[in-house]
Amino acid sequence: MAHVIVPPVKKNAAVAPSAPRKFIDPQNMDTSVRPGDNFYLYANGNWLKKNEIPASKTSWGSFNELRDKSVGAMKTLLEDAAKTTTKGRLYQMVGDFYTSGMDTATIDQRGFEPIKPELARIDKVNNKDAFFDELAYQRMQGNGMLFGFGITQDRKNVTKYLPSFGQGGTSLPDRDYYLKNDSRSQKVRDAYRDNVTKMFGLIGEEPTQASQDADVVLRLETALAKAQMARVEMRDPYKTYNKLTVANFSQQTPGINWADQLVKFGVKGQDTVLVQSPAFYKSLDSLVTATPIEDLRTYMRWNIIKDGAPYLSDAFFKQNFAFSRVLTGQKVQTPRWERISGLIDGSLGDLLGQLYVQTYFKPEAKQRMLALVDNLEASYKEHIKNLDWMSEETKKRALNKLTSFKRKIGYPDKWKNYDGVTVTRNDFYGNVKSVSKWRYNYMINRLGKPVDKTEWSMTPPTVNAYYSPVNNEIAFPAAILQFPFFDFDADDAVNYGGIGAVIGHEMTHGFDDSGRQYDADGTLRDWWTKDDADNFKKRADQVKEQFFGFKVLDTLKVNGQLTLGENLADLGGLAIAYDAFKKTAQGKSMGKKAAIDGFTPDQRFFLSWAQVWRVNMLPETQAQQILTDPHAPGMYRCNGPLSNIDAWYQAFNVQSGNTMYKKPEDRIKVW
């Protein structure tokens, strides 16, 4: 930060008090829009006009602002660690990793040397047995390809880990990019083929050969895309739960001996596996059997190039970005320090997270959050007890699940130490691969051990939150506990409309169309009566249809089925948070005397909700979001739930002539 010379204050001179912070700033609003016509634009219109998307971003909104703040904080920590030589292993690991990633001279000098040994190995693969041997070797190095594999909790026996096979093998963000023939999909496909061709050229292939190899890659990936389940299907926890013996799995794929493969994966003593989509593996088996070995080699080589490209010389990164521009619309590259900071957070997050928490997280925030969670849980209990569509039998089980939620606030109680990871200051690619191998071994070593309920799925600097159905837990990393979600100095209306609704959102995931199918202990088990399940589905279908009606770009509409879980969570979270807010002193206050900056407590609550979702997004990124993201775009996350909340109508005098108006009997109430 630049030094600023401040003139001395004259003795006895009056010092002007700083203006109080506005947590709801009228300058961000567009009051030319009636709140009942488009509340999102009413609350955020001027902010959206004044805040263009930076050239290095694909979107800009409340989440982006906080993520930038978080990444900036990580940069400071990493730069300090890089300069430190006397503070032990933690500082050495993150500091040296950061130094290696920022050393572009060394990285450029090496070109694609780091991946040459892997390419040479693949060149020796001359039959299908050797192909599967190499596939297993690469997976143990952290180079998973062709299909997904992991060690996960058994959804019907959540105290046990099992080997789990998922679909995969493709490079584009969604199967539809390979299968749809609209102009947008075709443009992405053409750019992808061009990208693959040029990447092969960067490792020395002649243009004709590179083009032929690109055709091979696209043909194989298209076949794999056809075999994949669609994202909407994958939201069904029963459809994706298929427990098979290893012998039975092998019988379904005559060309693949899974018992042999598991041993080569480092998995021993396991006779049962989970398979997300048996049909995918049957198609995979047929595809591998029918594909010449030279084409399989080409596919493997592409995966080594693709996975390595972000960590190789600038030529590879520039080519990667050239394709990314078509896919997302991003205009200039994200600054290198930002990319490396994010990479280290994803690689050594529990080390960097310790530094982040020590420096930026207030311990009292954890206590304040726990109090908020208590208040939201109490509100949720009342909502469940007062439901007119659910029987007492199912209510009792729902309340048991609610009170069984495990809470994780800020950071883990137990940190990973990454024993076995080697980090040096002058080998960026080697550092990345060392973490990849460690991560694979860490995963494999879970087998035979008790499920670790203390483990987090996000790092402390992550601006997000989550619910885990198999652990029945809600988690809120340290970085989200900031304005506009949460602020110690903000009034309750702002905090409940922000982080309160987020807490309610994550709680409601335990009762959304997918989460409701898991019991209080996390087991995938039906605890509903048939009538109650039917009543829930009727209301969930109403939410689904509401969001199918929202248009985003030209012919693109929100996918109400893909986004159903998040939309249910938003609606439930907002309703629960509002009722919890009404139990606070500010929530109980009414009239002009209770107003702050001209807004009543209820108005501030809903305005706080709206400003959380403000975002500008590039059209290309929006198009990708519609295909891949289970969340609806920001405007509809804001407006969709509000149109079903009676108190919002009262707070802003929304009448039948307003665009967002719904008759009281048409307003959807689930939880």
C-alpha cells in the first residue's frame, strides 16, 4: 500500500466524524423500478450499472468481491511465507509452492519437459492389457482419465468407505456440448477441436497429425458423452446408487477385469464397489474394445497434455486461455498471483487455511454464528410443527433430523498435515504432482478406517457454505462470514437477510428433493409416509415450474429440474430466516421510529437478501451456467423466492398490478 502523507491536525481543530457505514446503501438502488416489478433491479440496479465486469473475470458481484478480498488476503500470506525461512514446515511448504508458481522464467525455460516422461510411457503402450496397466499407473499419479474413481461413504451404510466408480472421460463442462447441434454448442465444439489440435502442435506434432489426433479425441469423448447420464438424472440419489460385487461388475464389462484394476489402483481386500451408472461402464467397455490401441494412446496423451497445460510454459497457458475465451467470454487472463493463490488453497488448503484463520478470523465470529444457527434451528422447528401438509409421524422424524445437524463454523478442529508431500522452490510442476499423488494416497488410505466426521469439504478462505447429506452437517467457512453476508456492526435485519438466509438455505438442503431422502444419521433411507412424500413433491413441482418460466438469454431458460434443490433451499432459507429475524428486538420493532436510512426493519431484511445475489455475468458464462450450475442466475435466486413470501408483499406494498405479484393462494409454501 502506498504511503499517504497526512497533514497534521491543528491543535483544538475539530475533527469531522466519519460517516456511519451504510449496510443498505440507497445509492446502489434503482428506485425508478418498482419493487414489485423487479425487486432485484430495484435493490441493485445502480450497483449493476456502475460495476462492470473486470476484463480478467467472467462475472462480478457480491461473491466475486468477497472472493477477491479472500484471494488478496491469501496473496499477502503467501508472499510473506515466501520471504520467510525460519518459521517451520508450514511456511516453507506454502511459501516455496508460491515461489515455484511465480517463477515464470524457469517454467517457460522447461517448456513441456515435465510431461515428457509420461508421454514416453504412453508411447510404449501396444495392447489393451498395457493400456489398462498404464491407466492404473496414471491414476495413482493423480492423472485420472476415462472414468471417475474415488473412495466415498456408502450412502446406505454411512460409517463405511467403499471404492466408488463414476462416469467421466470428457473435457468439456457438460455432455450437452458434445451432443447438441445449436449454434452455441457447435461454436464451442469447433473451438475445442482447434484447441486440441494446437495443443498437440505444442508438443511437436505436425499439423496434419495434430488435426487427426484432435478428431480421435473428439470422437472418443463424444462417445463417452453419449454414455453419460444427464445432470438432472444424477441428482437422484437412488438412481446413482448401485452396489455391486467386484465379480458382478466385471461380468457386466467383459473387457475389463475390475478385481485386477482395483489391485493396480492400490485397493486391496475389497469385494464390493459402488457404481454411479452401470450403463456408462457397459458402453465404456464396448468403446475400449472397439477402439484401436493407437487411438487409445492418443486419448491418453491428450489427457496428460490437458491436465498438465496449466502448469507448463506460457505457450500452453495462452492456448488454454484462447479456448477459455470462447467458452466463458473472459477477455484477459486472470493475474498469475491470483491463479497460484487459488491453486495453493486447493492443494494445501489446511496449511494456508491455518495462516488465514490466525490472521483474519475473529474467534468471536464463531460464537455469533453458533447463536444464529440456534435461532434458525428454533425457527425451523416451528415451521415443521406448523406444517399443514405433513403428518405428525413424519414431522417427528423431520425434527429429529433437524436437531441432529452437525455444525462446522470457520475452520476444522483438526488440520491435515500433508505428510509425504514434497515442495521445492524451483519445481512448480513437480510440486503439483506431489500433491496429486498425496491426495490419491490419502483417499485410498481411508479404506478400512472409521469415517472421519471432522473433515471439511471446503477450506477456510472459501466464500461459500455447504450441506453434506451423508454426514447431515452444515458448514460455513471463515471467508463467508463477512459483509454482505455478516458483519459485527450490522443490524440484525442485514445479518439475518444475509448469513441468516444462508444458514437457513443449508439447513433446507437437508429437506430438499434430494436431501430429504437421507435420514438423521445420513443414511439413504425413506423416512416419509407416502402421503407426505406426495404432498412434498406437489409443492416441489410448483417451484420447478416457476423456475422453468424464467428466461435468461435468447432461447435459454432456467432448468427448473436441475436447479430444484437450490431453489427449494433458497425459498426455505429465506422464510426460516425471516421468522427468526422477527424474534429479535429489531424484528419486533415497527413504524418510522424503527427505520434506518429510511427503510423499516422488514425492508432492510429483504434488501439485504437482494444485495447478496447481485451479479453481472458475461453471456457466454451465463450460457454455460444454465447447462452446468445447479443454482439459478442471481436475479431469479433473488426474485423467485420473494414472490412467495407474504411479508415481502406487505413490506413493499406489492399489489396485483405489479409484475412479480402472485395471488396469496398461488404463493408456494414448502417448509
